[in-house]
Amino acid sequence: MHQRLTDTRCLIPHLEKMKSQLGKLPGTVIADAGYGGEENYDYLEQNEVSAIVKYGIYHREKSKAWQNR
């Protein structure tokens, strides 16, 4: 995909480019936590794209320190 410090802002433009080239969006998107963000989740939901995208603090929430708060 793209190498940027904040991947969050490049998911939608990337998918829009795919849509313009292929005529449709993919049925499913798989991305790492760098692409997790409310705007991206909303976009994917509104466009009926299934998504497997971790949110930014997923791993932190799974840590023992977080759970023992």
C-alpha cells in the first residue's frame, strides 16, 4: 500500500482509487492497526465493505497491565 507516518489517512484515498480503476470496492479489507480509525470504520460500513482492521490500542487493551487497571 503506502508508506506514511499516519496510515489512517490513506486508506480511504487508496480504496477510492481502487474503486475508480476497478469499478467497485473490494468485498473485504484486511489491514493492520495503523489503518484503524473512526473515519475509516465509518467509510467501510457505509460502503458495505467487510473489514478486519484492528483499532489503534488493541494490543494495549489486551495487556495484563491494562486489564488490571
